Amino acid sequence: MLSLALPRRSWAHRLPASAKFATLALLMVALMQIGALAGQIAGFALALALTLSLGLTAARIALRALRPIVWIVAVILLWQLWLGELRQGITFAIRVVTMVALANFVTLTTPLPEIIALVERLAAPLARIGIAPRLPALAVGLVLRFIPEVRARYAVIGEAWRARSARRPGTRIIAPLAFSLLDDADHLAEALKARGGIAPLPIGSERHGT
């Protein structure tokens, strides 16, 4: 559901990644604490205004990023309707949409190298127990990079299937998608090895300045 950074810079790109993620965390906590529908609508309005401030291209990307949560929102609404608490269901649904929209705003305006650098700084204390800070930073970077990649690969394989068959692909393309991703993982592993690998730090190495 998270998008990669926009190709062009905006006003939000000039803000430090640490400030954006700290603000995002505070907003998430605030949304979880607010139980009133009016408060959730205000949060959604803020997310909408922030997204629109990036331009129409960003708005279209953000809208596409919300598609995967349509079913989640639908299930929430149907469940709360069945319980006779539709208003609470609407509140929960708006909260979910707002949280995803805010997270998407941060990733749209924060280049991946900045995110990786931030995670590496936050993980610096792990060096004291022999874990290289670049390990969690690399893991986060790979997750953020491969989320849109998996989605795009799924769409490509689906189009290839429809070009050869009148039947809907359904679950039939899961196997070729999995094999394709495993092949990418092999190539990634080889690339990492060629660049020195990601071996953890020896315990105590941070005390020697390595």
C-alpha cells in the first residue's frame, strides 16, 4: 500500500525525514485516541489537504494506494452494521483510510535513501550487541521497495495471462509470481555478496570505531 517517493520534489521533500516520521507517529497515536467521528473526519481532511498540496499526480498515486484497503473498509462497515453500530464502523473506516493516506504522504515525500539513513541512525544502539545498524535499515528499504514491485509484477503477469486466455487468472498466477520473486531474491543476494555482503559487526567493534 505504500508508494515510492515522487520523482519531483515538493515542499514536503525539504522537511527532515525524522520530523516527518515523528509527526506521523504522533498523528497515528492521536487518531487511535480520538473516538469521535468529527475528530476522524478532521484527520481525514488533514490527510487529504496534505496530499492535494503535492499536486494532482501525487493525488492519483495516493488514490491508487488506497485501493487495496477497500475490502478492509468494507468488512469493517459490514461487521459494524451487523452489530448495529454503523456510526462506529464509519469512524473506524475513516481512521484506517486516514492512517494509510498519512503514511503514503510520508513515503511519497521521503526518498528511500533518506528512510534507510533514518532507520540506520535509530538502529545505531544495536551495534553494541554486534548487530550492524545497516541490517534493519536494509530490511526496511527492501520491504518499501518491493511492495510496489510485487504489485507491478502481479499486474504484468495478469496482463500476460489475459492476453493468452479468456478466463480470469485468479489464483493461477500466484505460482509464477512466487517463482519470479524468488528469482529476484537470488539476484539480490548475489548483488549483496558482490558488494561485501551484510555480515553483522563483531561484538565490541563499535568501541574501536569500526
